[in-house]
Amino acid sequence: MKNVAIVACGLAPFGVRKATWRELVQEASKAVFDDVQNLDKKDIDSLFVGAAMPERFAFQSHVAPLVAEQVGIVPHKVVTRTELACSSGQSAVRTAGRQSSRG
């Protein structure tokens, strides 16, 4: 089993805003790279996005590849979205841990 670590976290500000889904992604990803100074985009091999009904609430589908594009990363292992209502983010973390332990 491999060791798995969350090395950074980024959030966009909460609340009712006139920001698009893409703008929220950019804000959150900027926070990630601000959180870890030496994190290089080339070091990211997988992307797990937790999102609850973006098709309905943001009129946006295929959000995992969109996030990769907006952030400017090219994951070479896994790019996926998880959805589990309010636990979508938790599901993404759990899925990432399970996938990473498989090698």
C-alpha cells in the first residue's frame, strides 16, 4: 500500500455571488498553489473533483476535465468527478485515497 497525502487545500469564498463556476475553480486552485509554495503543476498526476449537481446549479457538465483545463494541469493517471450530494468533497477524498493505494 502506498502512502497518500493531501498536500494543499483551496476554497473559494462562500455565499451568494455573481461568480461563474469557472471563476470559482480558478479562485480555489489559486488558493491551493498559494498554500504550497513549491507545488509544481507538473507534479499533479491525478485530479478528483467533488461536485453536487453542477449541471443543474451552474449549467456546467464535464467538470473534472474543465477543472484540469482551468488550473492548467495535465493529470496522467486519473481525472474524475464524484457526486454524493453534500458529501461530494468527502467522496472525492475517499476515492482519491482508494485509487492511490492501488498504485
